[in-house]
Amino acid sequence: EKIKGGFLLHIQRSESLYQEALDVIVGGVNSPSRSFRAVGNGTPIFMKKAQGAYFWDEDGNRYVDYLAAFGPIILGHAHPAVTSAIVEAAANGVLYGTPTEKEIRFAQMLREAIPSMEQIRFVNSGTEAVMTTIRLARAYTGRDKILKFAGCYHGHSDLVLVAAGSGPSTLGIPDSAGIPSSIAREVITVPYNDIQAFEEAIRHWGDQIAGVLVEPLVGNFGIVPPAPDFLEQVNKLAHQAGALVIYDEVITAFRFHYGGIQTLFNIEPDLTALGKIIGGGLPIGAYGGKREIMDKVAPMGPMYQAGTMAGNPLSISAGTACLQTLSHPGVYERLDQMGKTLSKEILSLADQYGINITLNRMGGAFTVYFTGEPVTDYQGAQSADGELFAQFFRHMLAEGVYLAPSKYEAWFLTTAHSDEDIQFTIRAVKRSFKKMKP
Ligand code: PLP
């Protein structure tokens, strides 16, 4: 059996499951990013089991996993501390619909790590968390417009599925069918790291903007750090205009250190949205911020938000165990050291085989862009060669390394990756680069 493109991999069972899936699950996948559309189509690999740094697919192939489920699995799969927390919680009932002590302790843990979240509310996904911060910013300021940065992904609620126009600062056009243009008109999009464009947008619409939504370090068109002073200027200009600053730390929180980008860079937003890692692999989201703003949330205030599953004992227990494990000394140093070793070798192999790449890294997360140019914004990421990435992705898959199936995603290291896994991956990169045809 071969997957499209002539790369040898036995995936017969994945192929037949995919045919069945296509019949009953739309597109065969429960999230479009799991399909292989961005890497030239073909059968997505159906996984059967995951343990530590590895996946095993339905045909018995093993892969070293750098997807980490698009970010949450920072401790690797089936980490014993998380697994036993889930099992123990499940035995005591999975959902109460009442408050629990666990929720308080977990909220306290989050606030201790990210003090700008003076008050917190748990929800079920990053999408919900961000969506609610937007509603809250609107409720608090009495304004309607939202400013976001091009290429940043903030979940799939209407307001944030709005694309960038081509100009330096444009009102949005819907990025998805089904979003009214009246909603898209409430969104202003400017390029990331372009403080001039931001200033221009603030000058034009400042008094109508409720909130400025920022990934304080981008994880959604690959890893792109903020330029020096970018976040400070965003804070300053937004606040001068009377707008709130919302940090979407769904990807970044607890990834690079025990806290958020805001605590790492020592800069505070008004509101923060969390997700992914804080659930230890179970569904979760959380939002929070200054008490004065959070006071607007029901039942305290007039802004409504609720959730049947919110703060459920399983997600809270898994998240608590995950953060406890991440708080151990040396965890982030180890992730950083592996990221450094792997990225250094990838750069040197690219050089050796004459392949132009740009590698952006922060700690244990990095993106390999097939371009010779620096990548500091969405346009830069778009200009990376998608065809070359697709070749690379398929060679790596055949070598037993699972990367996210898109040139816009990051490689995520986990605490389960061993030095041997890193060496295995370096050999896979070497063989893949050798076979690639630019
Ligand atoms: N915000 C950011 C920065 C994300 O990366 C994501 C998911 O990839 C989301 C929000 C949405 O989170 P979820 O998929 O849990 O709804």
C-alpha cells in the first residue's frame, strides 16, 4: 500500500476506515485540520493507541508524535499522573452540575501562575474562552468592534473567523460561509508585528473598538514571536483608545514556562483566554481577568455565559495533575534543550542538502518554513513553500515521524520525548531532505 505521492507506508486499514468515515462523518474527520488536505490530500492516518511520545496506527505503524494533539499533550500520551487523576475522578462521578472544591483549587493554581486572571471562569474549549472574552469586552466597554491580527486563529466563533484584507488595515471579510457580513464588519484586521498598521487602525476606529485580541506569541501560522516592543505598544495604544487588551494564550500558556507569555515577558492584558494544556488533554477552556471586568459576568453582572459541562471534575482533575507535573523543576529546561538540539540539527541538514528553510523556535515548539526569508507575519508564513512541506511531511510519515499536516503548524516537543527519539527524528529528517526535490 502506498499513500499518494509514492511514499511507502502500509496503511490499508486506515484507507478502509477512511472510506467508512467519509460515509458517516463529514469529510471523514471531526476537525478539518486533521484531514490531509493541506498536504496534497490522501488518507489521513487513523491512530489506534498512543503512549508517551508515540502513536500506533491501525496498521501497526509507530510514529514519534510531534503533533501533541495540536498542543495539549505536553506530557506525552497517557501520562500516569494524568491518567490516574482521570480514573480516580471518574469513579466519583463525571459531572455534577454543582460547584466543587476542585474547581476552586484549580482556579487558584491558574491565578497564582497568571496573576492578571484575578477572577476566572471555566468553559469547555479555547473557542468558547475567546468568544466569551470578546462578549465581555463589548459588555464592559459598550463598544462593538474587535481588532485582531491577520493569520491568528482564535477558534471558530463567528467574529474571529474573519480574514485579513490585503491592505495594511482593513475591515474584515468572512473567512467562512455562514458568517453575516454585518458581523465581519465589526472586525478590524491588521498584520502581526506591524505597529504602524495597528496605530493607523486605532487612529481610524479607536473609539469604536471594544477589544484588541492578540496571540502574544503566535502559534497559528507557525511559531512567530512578537517583535521587541510590539506587545507594549499594543497595550499602550489600545488603552489610550479605551479598548481592552485580550491575550489568547490557548497555545502559549504553560508551554514555555509555568505561566503565560504575559508572565514570561512581564506584560499584562486585561483579559486572558486559556485552553489546551490546562486540560491535560481533556476538553477545557478558561477565561479571566481584572475583577472589575469579570464582575460583568452572570450571575454577578449583565453578560450571560454558561455551560453544562463547564468545570467538570474530569477536565479539572486532568488539568490539575498536568500543571502539578509541569511545576516540577527542570521540565521547561528539558523541553528547551530538546528544541534546541533538534532545531540546530534540522538547520544544519537543510544547509547540507541545499534546502532553504527558516526555523522559528520558542522553547520546545518550533516551525520549519520552507523559505529563505524571515517569517514575522502571516504573509511571510504564506510565502513558505507548501508543496515542499507536503513532500517533507510525507517522507517524515514514512520514516515514522508524525508532524501536523500543515505548513502553518508547529512541532511540539513533550516531556515524553527521549534523546533517542530526537536522534531517531534527526535521522528521519536527514533521509527526508535527501529525497526531497525542490
Ligand atoms: N486560540 C488559539 C490560539 C488556538 O490555537 C486555538 C486552537 O487551536 C483556539 C483558540 C481554539 O481552541 P479550541 O480548538 O479548543 O476551541
